[in-house]
Amino acid sequence: MTKQLAGNGVVMVFTKAPVPGSTKTRLIPALGSQGAARLHKRLIQRTLSTVAQIEGVDVELWCTPSTLDPFLISCGRHDDIPLVDQCGDDLGARMHNAFKDALRRAPWAILIGTDVPELKKTDITRAILELQSGTDAVIGPAVDGGYYLLGLRKSSSELFNDIPWGTSRVHATTLSRLQTSNWAYTTIDRRRDLDTPEDLSYFNKSDMLVI
């Protein structure tokens, strides 16, 4: 019998406004500032399209630097998704604040980014089922050593403070914190981000052409 997803959780999509020159900066040498921004828009749309396939969950688009970007507003209207401002001085603080907000309203929450063309509906549904079964945390590791998905039933500043964001140690450090805290956690399939020219070449050679 197929397990059913209960509509009592929150899926938070974290993204940055696709402003030329300030987004996907490592791809600017290959694509130019306008091209990098266009690619970012495609990735946002692709992620929202994937999330929209999941029925019975509340989806929110968490934005930085604000919810006033015209493209993000159009995405919210198109997919009937509320936009929320990210709040905090760094990525860790913004993520922690988002989880605290969501977990005040729901028994579990999942946070995903918009940089993973390989993201599948099944990645998210597996994370949901793990959280519904009582697992404290679910993490989706990225090829570059970070993670593309984090699901929690409870939050702790230990998962977000003094994490070496932007390095290959993010996933390993987060797992160490989960283990130290004696949290029950599950790791789902590894996926590849699209952040660098090497990533761009990989995806252009695959069947997931994004530009």
C-alpha cells in the first residue's frame, strides 16, 4: 500500500533574488552577469515546479534580500506560494530563524535551495515520510560537501552556528552536530549543485540541460 503524505508540514524554498551581478557570481565568467541571472531564474522555476508536484504540504518561498523582487513576486503569484523575507545576519541565522518560525506552526519542516537541477519529487517525499515516522532530521548531501535539503522536527542553534558555509565541510560538520546531540537522522540520495563552470559543463553534457 502506498504511504500517504499528510498535509501538516512546511516546505521552505530558500532563494536569492536573481539580480544580475549579485547572483550565481561564480558563473559570471562563463555566462556573463545577465546569463547567470537568467540561469538562476530557470533554476528557481524548476525547483518550484518540482515542489508543486507534492500534494498536501504548505510551500513557502523564502527570499533574500527581500520579497519585493518582481521575478520572485511573479513566481509566487504563478504557483500561489506565499513569499517570506529571510531574516538574519548570515546564512546560518537565516536558516535557523526560518526553521523556528515554521516549527512553531507545524510538526516538521523541510528547507531546500534552488541550485539543484537533479532535485526529484521523490527526494522531498522520502524526507517527508522520514519526518512523519518520527526521525528528528533528514539531510540530503550535495556532491560539493554541502547539503541541498534539510528536514527537521525540532531546531537547534547548534546546527547553524559556526558552520563553515560555502565549504566542502558543511555536510560533515552538520552530521557531527546531529550525532553529538544524539538526534535520530536519515541521509537521502546525494545530488549535485549547479554553482561553478565545472557544474555547468556537467549538466550541459547530461540530459538535464538547463540553459
